[in-house]
Amino acid sequence: MSSPRAEAYIVDAVRTPVGKKKGSLAGIHPADLGAHTLRALMDRTGIDPGAVDDVIYGCVDTVGPLAGDIARTAWVVAGLPEHVPGTTVDRQCGSSQQAVHFAAQAVMSGTQDLVVAGGVQCMNLIPISQAMLAGQSFGFPDPFSTSPGWVRRYGPEPLSQFRSAERIAERWNISRLEMEEFALASNERAIAAIDSGRFDAELAPLPELARDETPRRGTTLEKMATLQPLEPNGRVTAGVASQVSDCSAAMLIASADALRTHGLKPRARIHHLSVLADDPVWMLTAPIPATRRALQKAGMSLEDIGLIEINEAFASVVLAWQRELGADLSRVNVNGGAIALGHPLGATGVRLMTTLLNEMEKRQVRFGLQTMCEGGGQANVTIIERL
């Protein structure tokens, strides 16, 4: 007779406010930004930091101050016990969501009991794609095009998320106006959430920034209509794309034994976790098959899911996913998404899950689902159950 499956629980989660391009967090070292949420998480849970088995942080473009295993660096910069290790995960935009998966899998396997999962990104200090460009001085223009095997399979065309977003809009016949209306709604939802204090419980304010500063206040459809497309004669503009930003986020994942031993009260249970991939040149379509398979494996339908967070890398990504899945957009990104709140690459996964968890509690929703498109044509899906 098989033993019951071990469970993984979310004890608590916290994030910094999101700083905008050239904004309030632009000069903060990533180790210090990551350390801030680690200290806040330890304070909120009251856990003995020395009992943590591992720290798993998501981060992309790990060069300069993001290099050298930022998970480990942020932990020691936070002044926390030196014997606790850390490791850094790169699944591109899904890096910290994957950190949650690795943490939960470690707990569910019985090999660890308390794991911190989080992420940090300082896109003002290290702009997007710097790791992709770092090999140029060694004769590698990018990670792919000098591989004969890659070129045989996918051709010599450079990978571009902007082209991918444009191709999605074309394939699913999503108009520019439709994307701009979605972006405006994201902005309005985010501004309403910030101004009403809806995010306050999940934030660890910094001296430099107390609340998210990314929404474009005063934006209108008329203003968005004046923006130039990112591709010649295209539909996708910066107004319907996620923003350059800075943020860190962290959550504590625990086993049932750890809950009892440390007297912890969980806020949610990891109900399902999976990852699936699609065409790496299309790059941004994987949330569609990944969501379908996750729901099938979990024995659920979208009607069972009370709230959904799908990362707004581009409006076309969410709208294509919505058309394929038939999702009710009134339950999707209800407090705005990355178009308004920014996409701090390696931190976004846990930033989204922190917001999802808090909103599930406010609305007394039992199940929430999170997914996001990722470089390499991948997508993580996590379903959490509020307790």
C-alpha cells in the first residue's frame, strides 16, 4: 500500500514594491534588495533562520552584481546564518516560479523541511539580455546562432520576444486596439489596487520606495495610439508590453513536520506544479498547452479556479491564451499585471504568487492558478489552495 503524498505548504510571502525604469530602486545593489525580503520573511514568520535548509532564488542575466549565486549572496548580506546555503535558478522569466517548484519538490520528497523560494532582478543596473550578449567578445553573437545543431533545427533567424509577440497577435488576429484596451485595463486595475492599499499587506517597504511606482498614471487609449510599433508595420508597442523594473520577493515553503516543529500556520498548499514547453522561436505560446495539461493532470477545469495570474509579458500573450482556454478575464490579473506593475524577470514568479495568495484570501477563493511564458518556449503552471 502506497503512503500518502507528502505536502508542501506556503507559510508566508513578501515582496518589495516594484521600482520603475530609472526609478527609486535604480541604484540599489541586488544583494541588498534580495536581502531586504529575506529579512522581512524571517521577521514575518518568526522562524529561526538557522533552521532553513536552502534558499532558492530566481535571477536572469546573472552578470556583474547579479553574478556569483545571488541567492547565497543575498542571504549573507541579510546577516543571516552562514551555514544556510543558497542556489540561483534561471528558467528565464519563470525563474522564481521554478524556484517555488524546486522548493516544493524538495519538501515533498522528504529531503528538506524548510526552504525559501524567491527571486531578485535589478534591470536598471543590468539591462535585459546582458547574459545573452556577454559572449560577444569571445566570438559568440548570441547563445544560439553559432550552433550548427540549432541552425539545422530552427534556422539562423535571431530570437526576438518582440517578433514573437507580434506573430502571436497576427496568428490569433488580435488587433492593436484590443491589446491597448487590455493594457489600459491592467493599468487602471493596478492603480486602483495601489491607491486603495490592496497590496500593502504583501509589501516590505524600503526607505526609497513604499509602494509600486510602475503604473503609467494618466495614460489613455489616445496616448497609446501615438506609440510606434516595436516591429515595422506591426501592432505591438511598448504600451502593451511589460516594463523594465526592479523587485525582490520571497516565500517560505514548509513540510507538515516543519509546521508542527516550528509552530507555523500555513496560508496555502501547493496543489499542483508542472512545466511544459513549446516552440522556442515562437517563445511565448507555452502557457496555452501548459495550462491545458496542468488542469488535466490536476483533474480540474478553469471553472474550479477562482483567480488566475498569467504574466503580461505582452498583451498578445494573455489574449491568445484567453482565446484558446476560454478564460473569464474578470478573474485574470484582477489587480493588474506586468504591463502596469513591471516584469522584474527573475523575481516576477514569486511576486505574482505573493499577490495571488493575498487576493485569494481577500476574496475567500479556494484555488488559484499561475502561469507565465518563458524564454526557450517554456511555461510553468502552479495551482495553490488557500487554507
